[in-house]
Amino acid sequence: MDALVQDGFVIRGGPLADGHRVVLALEAESETAELISPAGFENYFRDLAPLLDTEEPDAAAIGEVVARYELEIDFDTIPVLAERHGLRLGPA
């Protein structure tokens, strides 16, 4: 996967099959734009968002969305990463 850093921007590209994670541990507020190609995968985020915006997310429903988009997610890493980077899990 290639990365280009210029003027504070990081541009990365690679095959969809490449496993990856993005963790932005910044001191200042930032904005992120992610371009996804081919079209259609953006619906994953639309499908997932309402399932995560609850006190107790429905693991089975989340699993259905993950399976529909043929993803593999190691959910056990989420609390570890959240703690390491000082992130709060749960509804906004």
C-alpha cells in the first residue's frame, strides 16, 4: 500500500482485499475524507450507523451487516484500541 504525505495530508491506496486499520491519534481536531471505490460500499456505513447508536448494540444485526459486505472484523480489538487512544465507545 502506498502512502503520500504532503501538506498535512496522508493519501493511501491499495486493493480492497488488503487488511488495514486507520487510527488517528491526534492532539488537535482534524477532518478525514475517505474515498471508496467501487461505489456501493459507502452504504455499509449507512447500514451500520443506526445499529451502533444505541446503549446496547445488537451484535446479531451488526454481524448481518458485516456479512452482507463480506468483511472480517475482530471486535475484540475495539475496546483495546479505544482504551489505548482515549476513545469513548457508545452513542454520541
